[in-house]
Amino acid sequence: MLFILSFSTLPLMAQTTDYKDIIYASPEGHELGLDIYVPDTANAPPLIVQVHGGAWRFGDKSGGVPLQFVEHGYAVASLDFRQSTDAPFPAMIHDIKAAIRFLRANASDYGYDASKIAITGASSGAHLALLVGVSTGHPELEGSLGDHLDTSSAVQAILSYFAAADLTTILSQSTPFGLSVREPSLELLLDSLPQDNETLARLASPVTLVDANDPPLLLLHGDRDPQMPINQSLQMFGAYKAAGLDVTFDPVHGAVHGGPQFFDEEHLGNALAFLQRTIGR
């Protein structure tokens, strides 16, 4: 059984203006779209970019949208990207960076403030969010998609829910159940297992790219996650600490791979405080 996080199972209560199926890039004729949710109660709210999970190979922009943040006055953009069944890494990183450039360049058209952007995701989506967040300007990861190449793809905060962070260690840390999920997913993502292409596996590992210029990071991870080893978040926490960066690790006691605990009063409050401190509201 593959556990997938559902950020919100409740209908959105806030009044919003929604923009659906906006095409931001078309690599090799593959149209990539995004949806934007802007709360009507906020004037030019900060923007959070959501990267959906799904083992890098399934899911879409309609799943796992963190509507809780919209309820608290943030605009959220959820995007599609080429999955590993369409193209291997780093295609999806190029796509996400193109989406951020598009969102920043077109902020005035949709009514949010793109001067500071946070990126978030869960599981494989969090891995991609981390990698985008720590690789601004990287020659192999920036890509050249879209119509706004002179616009920055940088983000000012990363909010990570049970991410993969080091693809060179993840298999050795995994339970048998985790291996049954992870090995076929990684083979599609990297076009090989990590040990068969260590150079590419390191490039796809956010912990290897951390440097002193990276944005603040909040990590959440369930201490009973059977699918994504909690050591992955701990490694990312350690890499940030070693670089002297702004990082917080928020363990979710008793939680597995997703579930309502991640958005209970305590942990949602921690996430909102982090967002307020880093991108404002």
C-alpha cells in the first residue's frame, strides 16, 4: 500500500478567486499547467508554490493542495510538471523553476505578491521543493524553459513535509516496505538505481547542494513513517546546521506518511509562524 498525503479533505471555506489550467510552459509540446488560489480577504497576499507528491511518477496539481494556507491569507499555486514516466530527472526541476519564473513575472495579473515566495510539498513533492530551493542558478538544474528567463526562480522559504533529501542513502535507511516503494520509483526518476549512477544521484540530492545562500527551511516528518525514513529530514537538518543556515525540524510524533497530525493546531501553527517570519502576511 502506498500512502499519499492529503493536505485538505475539507471544502475551502474562504472566498477565493481561482485561476485554473494556466499553461506556463510546453516542453516538447507537453503543455504544463498550474492552478492559483487567491483569497479575496487579503490584499496582494504572499505566494506559496505547491509541488504535488506521488513517487515522482503520478498525481497532479489538483491533489494535496494545502488549502489550510489559503484559509490563513496566503495565495497558493499548484503546478503540474513532467513526471518520471514522461522524462527522467532533472526535467521536473526545470519545469518547476519555469513555473516560478512565470508566477513571479505575472504576479500583477493574478493579484498576489511575488516579491517573496515559499515552496512546499510532501514526500517526493517535498524532495523536488527542497531541490528547487537550494539550487538557484545551478547550471544543470536551472533549465531554459518558458518565456521569462530573465526572471528569478529563487524562493525565499522552503516548507518540507517528509521529504527525500539524500538519494545516495535513502535505500540503506529504508524498511522492506519502503524499499518496495522506493526502488522502482528511483529507477524511473534517475533511469537507474542510485548506486548505478552516483553522480546523478548526488545531483538529485538536496543535501549535497546546500550552501550559505539557501533560504530558511522548516522540516516536518512523522516519527513512525514506514515509507520515507525520518533520517532523510534529519540529514537535511544537519546540512543546514553545518552551513549556519536558518532551519527548524518539527517532528510529528506518532505520524506516518501523511495524515491530519501535520495540520493540527500545533504543527499548522508552527508552519504559519514560519511563513509569517519568512515571507510575511
